[in-house]
Amino acid sequence: MENNSSINKQLIDALMKDRRSERRWKVIRSFLWAFIFLIYAYFIYSVSFAKKEEPLPKKDYVALVHLKGVIMPGSNFSGEKVIPELRHAFQDKYAKGVLLVINSPGGSPVQASMIHDKIIELKHQYKKKVVVVGLDALASGAYLVATAADKIYVNPDTLTGSIGVIMSGFGFSDAIEKVGISRRVYTAGDNKDRLDPFKPVKPEDVTKMKTLLDEVHQRFIADVLASRGQLLKGNREEIFSGDFWSGSTAVSLGLADATGNSWDAMEKEFNVSHYKDYSTKPSFLQTFLDSAETELHLALTQRSSQELTAQLP
């Protein structure tokens, strides 16, 4: 009986060993096939997407880049997002020029200056004409970007200009005093707490900020004069006052060259009617979120309208 049990155990052990060996080889074969498939897929991809000489385009066109929104770090209108788009547009050897369609109220002077300087650099490097078309707004930092172009087109109603610099905030010194709150701030450096919103404004702080803003403003003015100095027709003190005008008035002041839309600029400046868009397309998630936000806004608007109608006699 014991001999039979021992034989059975040996048979079971041998069978389990064979099964383990078979599974091991199955796994090895699977990895080998997967490896072969990856090599094959890589080969097909390399052949399919190997760099080839671009065929000549059937129709003349311009390279188009949309610049919209507030100019600020991390936004769609920032140096990190816009400069790669500009570089690709200028590198298109078949494009007859570059068309920048701008819709922005302005924003960060640093980001605007970076983009402005890069446009000038690329324009000289690739010897391409640049034309800007302003939409609803071409103001402040957005106008600074536009001055890097050879021509500026605006709609008759485009908000144009605002060649100035602004810094704003709030003061809460009276509010915390009324509430009975005492603020404790410890600094190393006499001016480290400059512009603290919970402390009264000091005259020397105002002087400091005006000096700083004036420095930025003078650089803004210098960039405008460098590109459009000979074209300005109005009173320069008024033009550089930070005020803004309609597109039609901006043309009469020499801030813009003509009124028109993108198609007008393409036909008049480049003699083309086609474009290749180099603007970065929004991700699916961003498109979905924008759509959801629009739907929510419409739903809330409709609901408010219905409630108001229900309340009317």
C-alpha cells in the first residue's frame, strides 16, 4: 500500500513538473511573439512615417496662427504655447507668409514682449511677411504683439490700442480695524511688506510703483515707435496715454493700417485665398469641458428666462 502511494506521488510530481514546464514555455513563446510583433510594428511605422519630400501644394496659401485670450503664463496665449506654433508656421517653406489672427485684451507684459521679440526674430530669419488681423480686441499686450507685424488689419469696431500699463489691488486696512483684527507681520528688509493690502498706503510705495510702471510703459512705447513710428498720425501724448479706440479710429491714428477681415488681408497682402492653420488644437477633454460649460450657461440662462417670464403678470 505504501509502495502504491509512493508511486502515485511520484507520478503526480512528474505530471505537475511537466505542467509547469509547459506553462513556462507558453509564457516564453508569448513573449517572443509579442517581441516579434513589436519589431514588425516598429518597422511598418518607420517605413510609413519616414520623412519624405513634401509635394508641392496645389494652391498658394499662408501659414495661419490664432492668438486669443488673456496673455498670461500657462494660458493658450503664452510664450510657451505660442512660440512653438509660430516657429512651425515660419518654417513652412511653401507658405507665402504668416497671418496672425489676434483676439485679446492683453495681459502679462513679459509674455507679450517675449512673443513680440520672437516674431521679429523669426520674420528676419525666414524672410517672411507677417500680417496681423485683430478681431474683437487688439489691446494692450496684444497690440504690442501686433506691432511686430508688417501690416495690421482691424475690424471697424475692434477695440484697439490701450498702450499703457496697469496694476491694481484692494486695501483692507480700515476693514480689519473695524472688525477688531490686528495684523502681525515680521520682515527682514524694510520694504519687504511694500503694498501690504492690510496696511495703509505709503506715499513712497506709490512713488515706487509709478516708477516701475513708467519703466514698463516706456519700453512699450519704444517697441511701438520702432515699428510704427513713421505711421502714427495723431497726438502721441494721447496715443500713448493708455486710451483705446475703435478699429476705424485706430486706422486714422496710424495704429493700424486698414480695416478688413482675414480674407481681405490674405487677398490684398499675399494674393492667396487659402491658409494652413498651425494653431494648436484643443484636447478632447478641453473641448468637452468648454462644451459642457456652454451647455450649462445656456441651461441656466434659459431657466432664468423661464422664471422671469413666470413672474411677469
